[in-house]
Amino acid sequence: MIEKISKKIINHNNDYGKLESQFFSCGYGQLVKAPYDSLKIPYSGQPVTISILIPCHNSVKTIRHCIQHISTNSYVIKYPSAVEVIVVDDGSNDKTFDVLTELSCPMKVLVIKQDQRYRSGALNTALYHASNDFILTCDSDMCLDTFCIEEAAKRLQVLGEKALFVGFREDISLDKLSKQKVRSPHFWKDNRFCFDFSLIDPENMFALTDAYKSLGKNKKIYINSKNGINRDVWTLPRMAYGCLFACDRQFFLDIGGYNETFRGWGYEDTLIGALAISMGKYIVPVPSMCGFHISHHVDMNTVRNTPNKHLYQELVTAPQYIVFDYIQQSRKFVKDSIVLSQRESAPLKKISQRKSDNYHFYLGEYRLIKSGKHYPKSLFYSGAHKLLLELFPNCIYSCFVHIAMKNFEKATSCFANNSSKEKAYLDSIDIEKLLTTANLWYSQDSVLLAFQYFSLYGLYKGFGAKLKRIIKRCIQKLTKKGNNEISWCTGTF
């Protein structure tokens, strides 16, 4: 049994700074930041053993690509005997199993066929057959970057049982995947970096939370939408996407595997994140651990996010979480299995890495663009407020600068001359919910976001005396020496 999970989430501090120092001292560079630099540092020492778990259902169009990308991974090419792949065909009614049996790979691949038990049941079957020290989960529609497994292995080698390492993905169509030139996935296109609607902040959850360090203590991120405010609430456990994360196998044994009371898919991986936190693990994002996610139609009959969400909330708030050994019971559900033939690995191809302005932006490095092409948001967050006012005098971020300087009339005038994009958005929502969200941000010391939401409300509804007072309190907190909020704005107002 595990005592009340929600209590442990509230008390969990996700500041993994000590892990960063430990990782850096081993010669591997930065644990989280500078991912393209991380790729240049090869794995060294005794190889750690990794079991890659792939649940699949009717994956005939994607599973071949998934396995092929694993086969050409740098870690597999270097240490083929250190990696095993366990694919569980969970009741497919297409030719997924037949396609798998035709493949040959440089690493050991075990393919298992069973009646449909949904995502949790498929992963538990894979866990039962896993024999290596560490686990990496991978969806059947994921195509891992060439260095993805090696990036996971370096962190598992140094930090072992201390963290759940979270990877990222970029959506891509199957057609584009086949035709494009070889490149690394853009990790910042994952919605845990850039949410799918970003007219109003927060856009960059990664920078907002200092790469999840400040997302502990049950802090919440309130996400806006095209149709209103508070479309969703994001917490630290939700950052654990089962499509790609890595940790030690003992952790799964300790929690009994995936909870099979979840049906379809959705929130079974969030519970893994919550349980990892309750077991004292950090949730550590690894942008260099990335892959392409093949876009495809989602069968909504298998997506039961609403009941799964309620179930998740019940499990984490219960006085005790009862550990049931789902892994052991999985052995009786296997209908068929085959070990694929093994072959020699192909030589590792050199892949050129190129950075872009987005790369820096989503890592929280708001650099001025040397080419002379500037973006209002980047200028605002980099503190280049004078240049912002000169180049974009009527944009929403210039309005924020005027408000921060307590020049409310000038801000209102600029907003009146602004493009209709922000106005149209504010016209489409319940404006009072904007004020509610501002107060939510303020209550958990996300002062800059509170300032922006209060300012938007004032620009639309007018700045009354009460609103001016709370905005001035936000400004005082933002400019106070020693303010421990992540420094999005380095300039002075």
C-alpha cells in the first residue's frame, strides 16, 4: 500500500538541481538544457540494459516504422545485446502481428499476441517479459530520433532510480515522414512546450516552470483556449506522457505495474507520474530524448478520458493506494509469441543538427535575433522593452510595458490601435473568467502571468481603482530584488 498520493504530490519539491550537478560531473554536459550539445557527447562505460515496451492495437500502418527507427538508434548499433524490445499486439484485428513477424532487427525483439486488454494490460504483459534493468516506453506510432535511446541511457546510467525521465515528440504525417530529409524532431512542438493555443500566455510551459523545477508542490498551470479560459489544468504528474519515458524496472515492480482499472487509454500514464512522485522520484524532462509521432485518426470509442480522469482523481485522493500485482497476472493472457530473427546492425549515419530561433525560445533563452527579424514576445521576455516599443508600438506586449510603467492611458490608447486578434479573442470569451484566472495565477505566485491577465482585463473593461492597485502590487513583486519567480523579464520597466 502507498499512503495518500495527493498528499505526497503537494509536498513534492521537483527542484532536481542536485541531479544536474551529478550528471554534469560525470562528463555528460547538461542534464536538461542544451539538448543539441548533449547529442555530441557519446555514452561511455558499461552499457546499461534497457527493455523497450511497445503496446499496439491495429498498428499495421506505423509499427514497421517504429521498429525500424529503434533498429537504427545509436545505442542499439553500439550495444545491440543491451537492448530488448517487447511488442504486445493487444487484440488487433488487422495484420499487425503478421507485419511484425516479417521483420528482422539487430536487437532482440519479442512479439506477443493477446486478446484486447487495453493499454494498461498490454504494458503489464510487456513488463512481465521484460528482463533488463531499465524500462523505456514507446508507442507504436512513435519513431525515435537516432540518439533518443542513448540520451536516455546516459541519464539512467548516472541517476538510475532517482527520476522518471520524460521524452518529447513532434507530430508528423506518415507521408511527410517518408519524404522528408533526415532531421531531428523539434522537441518544442510537443504540447508540453507549446500549448495548442497561444494567443495569450502561458505559451511556453517549459520555460514558465523552469523546465518543471518549479512545478512541484502541486503547482498548476491554467491553460486558455480559443473558446474560453481554463480549458485545462496541467500539473507535474501530467507531464509524464507514456508515449516516451524511461525509468528503472524496479519502480514498476514496486507499484505492481499499470493500473488496469483504466479502460481505453488516457490518464494511466498520469498515474505513473503521480506514483513516481509518491515514491520520491523527480520528473525530469529530456528534450534530447525525442521522436516523431505519426499523426493518425483516433478511434474515439477507445478514448475514455472523462471516466479515466475521474478514476485518476479517485485513486490519488484515496487514503491509501492498494498495490495489486497486475504484472504477474499478465502471464496467463498470452495467446502467441515469437522472437524475431536478428541481423547485423547498419552503420550509424551522421545526422546534422541545426538550431533555430524556436530552439532557444522554448528552452527559455529569449535571445534577440541577430538577423534583424524580431518578435514582440521575444523582445518582451528578453527585456528589450525600448526596442519593443519602437518596432511594435501597438502590440499587446507594448501595452504590457506601458502598464508596467503605470501609464494606463497610453496602454489603453495603444490597445485601441491594436490589431483585432486580441480584441476578437476577448470578445469571444467570458471576460470574468479571465479575472478568475488572473487571481488563480496570483494565488500561487505566478506573478507575471497574473499581471498579464489582469492587464488584459483592464484593457478590455477599463482600469478601475481596485484593478490598478492589484496591478501595482504585481509590478512591485516583479521588480522586487530577490524575486524567486523565473525571470522571464530581465529588463527594467
